[in-house]
Amino acid sequence: MSANAGELFETMKYRLQMQNEGITNPPSSVKAATEVLVEKLASIDATESIEVSFGNGTKVKYIRSSTGEVLAEINEG
């Protein structure tokens, strides 16, 4: 699945806000990875494609399509 960086940034920024406000309470590793992803997405052109790859179990990789750079890996399990 792919998404553009701008839409993904807005979604993940909202998720991070919910985590910081205690609305959701994922493990600290998820919070840290979400923060890193939001920071990286903020510096990418909003129209750039980001591949969202779902691995075994609950691991999700966010990959910058133009470079293959893994922006974040979040294990939500």
C-alpha cells in the first residue's frame, strides 16, 4: 500500500498527538518510532509516495519510494 507523504504526515501527527495526550498508550518503542516518522515526514515533499509495508505479525515499515529509505519500522504488537 502507498500513501503520499502529506496525508501520512497528517495521520501520523494526529496519532502522535493522541499518544502524547494519553488517549492511546502504546509501548514506548511505538511512541519513539512514531515521533521519528513524523519528524522525517515533515521534511519530505507532501506529494512524494511512501510505501507502507505490513510484515509478519504487527510490524509496519514506512519506506520512501523514491530512495528506498526506511523512514521507520513500527512493531505495534
